Amino acid sequence: MAARLSVNLNAIAQLRNRRDLPWPSVRHLGRIALDAGAYGLTVHPRPDQRHIRFSDLPVIRALIDDEFPQAEFNIEGFPSDHFIGLCLESEPEQVTLVPDDPAQSTSDHGWDFIAGRDLLKRTVARLKKKRIRVSLFADGDAGRAQLEAARDSGADRIELYTGPYGGAYDLPEQQKAIAAQLGETAAIALELGLGVNAGHDLTVGNLPLLASHIPHLCEVSIGHGLTADALEYGMAETVRRFRRACGEHV
């Protein structure tokens, strides 16, 4: 079964924010992506609003509800009270919790699920009262003890951090080794009853190898590489290319 593609809109919003102008439009590019068959849209509303703004959330929610009711909205972020409030207002189908410091340029590591057990358990409970699926950002080499703690938080899924995998784009043997490790981690998660998502620096070129090691991969969230390709191929064709890389027959 092919992994579902969620298009991360952060890079589009960041380009928009370079000027005090409404383009490129997050709503419009999100519509094109969904119309081309993307399963959902992902955003990460950081405290400084350097890409996605808090005001974008109701716009994206309305786009999905009004035009693509079968699609999913995924909101990523650190579980501060403000972030959780945004999620409870927006009612996304999925929230992905990441252990980011506000100063980080991007997510670059997974949770220490054992150390963060109490925070994650409280947060997951708040979100699931709204029937929101919860995914937790996980390192690609997280061991069984860490993943058991993730399961015990009440989360539904983990999202494997694939930054090192994507970063080995010119080191094929290293990339194969990392893919194998990601597959082993995913297998433990699945054994424990957790669904598995993946995200960070994924491309048309590296998705097939990853998917071969994680045959039950639920979802990939892709922004930077997809947006870069959209400059060359256009958003609609890029979404179709990534869907094919995920294993869909498009």
C-alpha cells in the first residue's frame, strides 16, 4: 500500500513572507496540491510566524472543509499551551508533536520519549479529547524502550525524522544503511501498535528506497524538496511525481 502524501506549505509561506504581499498564496497552492491528488496539507506554525502565520490556519481548514473534505490537515509544533490552543481551534485531523526549541531553523531531532513522558501524555490526552490523531516526532534509531514510552503516551503514530537519510543524497551506501535502520525502527513501532509516518528532506529520488524498507508507511510530509521541484515542474505535476515515488499509480 502506497504511503499517503501530505504537502508541507511552510516553504511557500516563507517565500510569501519576504514581501508584504499576498502571493504566493498558501491557499491557492494548497488547492492545486489537493486537486492533484495530495492526501493532505501540513503546516508548522512557529512562535515567530516566520513562515506559516497563525492567520493561515483557519484559511487552510476552510479550504479542506469546503473543497476537499476527504483530505487531512496536519499541524506540527512544540506542545506549548499556545500551540495546543491553535490546534484545538483548528481541529486538524492530525497533530504532530515535535521537540523544537523556538530558535531552531527546522526540526532536527526526535523526542526523548522517556524524559518527556509526562508532558507528552498530558498533551496527547488533551488532543484526543477532540478526536485528533497524534503523531510524535522520533529519531530514526529510537530503540524499543523509547518507542514503548511513545506508545505509553497514548499517541497513535510516530513520525520518523529522515533528515540524516536525506542528507546522505550523495553517499549511496550510507543512505542504504540509514534506510535499513529506519526500517528496523519502524518495525518495532508497528509491533508496538504505532503507525509510522516519515518526514524531512525526502525527495522523488529517495522515497522509493525508504518505502521499500517501511512497507507499511502511512504518510510522508514533504515541503522543501517538493517546493523546490514545483519551481521546475509546477505544483500539480510535482505532486503527481511525488505520489508516484510513494508507490501510487498516477
